[in-house]
Amino acid sequence: MGAKSSSGQSSNFSDQTKELRNLTVEAARVQLAAITSLVKFWSGWAQSAETYTQGIGEELARISEEDGDSSLTRIGDLTREYMRELAKLPAIAAEQFSSEIEKLSKRKEPGPRTRSARAKE
């Protein structure tokens, strides 16, 4: 009877180890999705900021060369466009996160369950 008890404990330990492994893998998948969406957010911000600063730089050069009234209007337009792009970034990052979670979840779905019920003795 002691051997059966030890075997049952070994099986429980094995099941717990598998569950812990699955939990760890799932946590890593969520972290990967979060990092990927964060990278998407920051790369979008960097791209928007680059476009904005280049446009502002060009308009400032025009202001020093010309009258400048139309350049001031253009700076306002560039600023509004930049702010619109910034406002879209959280939604883009959230969409990226959801997409990554869905993609990673599809990879982990196994085929039919292989675990079988054991009869109590």
C-alpha cells in the first residue's frame, strides 16, 4: 500500500510540475505580448515625433527666410496632426497586444487531451 501512496504522490508532483510549467509559459507569453505592444507604441511615437520635428524645423527655417505668417499656420497644422497621431497610439498598442495574445494562444492549443481518469482504489 505504501508503494501505491508513493506512486500517487509522484503522480501529483508530476501534475503540479506540469501545471507550474504551463503557468510559467503562459506568463511568459503575456509578457512577450506586452513587450511587443510596448515596442509598437514607442516606435509609433518615435516615428510621429521624427515627422513632427522635421516639419517644425522646416517651418522655422521658412520663418527666418520669409514673412512667416503662413509658416505659423503650418506649425499649428503639424502640431494638430502630431497630437492626433499620439492619441491613436494607445489603441494601436492595445490592438497589437490582443493580436499577439491571440497568436500565441493559438500556438499553445494542444490536440485532444491525453490525460485519463484514474480509478480510486
